[in-house]
Amino acid sequence: MLSILKQIPFFAPLDQEIHEALIKNIEMQYYPANHTLFNEGDKGDKMYIIKNGEIGIYA
């Protein structure tokens, strides 16, 4: 997971201690094609990092 965080410009400059704290809170999940992650109006209580694949946002 650390190698993934270091490739993301938002997370790359953070120090090792912060990376380790973030990793403790990361939960890997896999979704099938056309799965809906959230809908308009849902509470924004998560952050998604797309490791592989695509995501579409529709209004």
C-alpha cells in the first residue's frame, strides 16, 4: 500500500509516520463493473483511491 500512496501526488510528500497512519485506515475493496459507489446527496464520509479501472461521475 505504501508504494501506491507514494505514487499519488497528494500523498507522496508526506512523511513515513503519516503514511503509516493512513495505511492503518485504508480498506481495500473490489467492485464489479457498473457498480454504484455513491449517489448524489450521500454523506461524504469516505475517500476513494482507484488503483485499477475507471470511474464515471454523472450529474
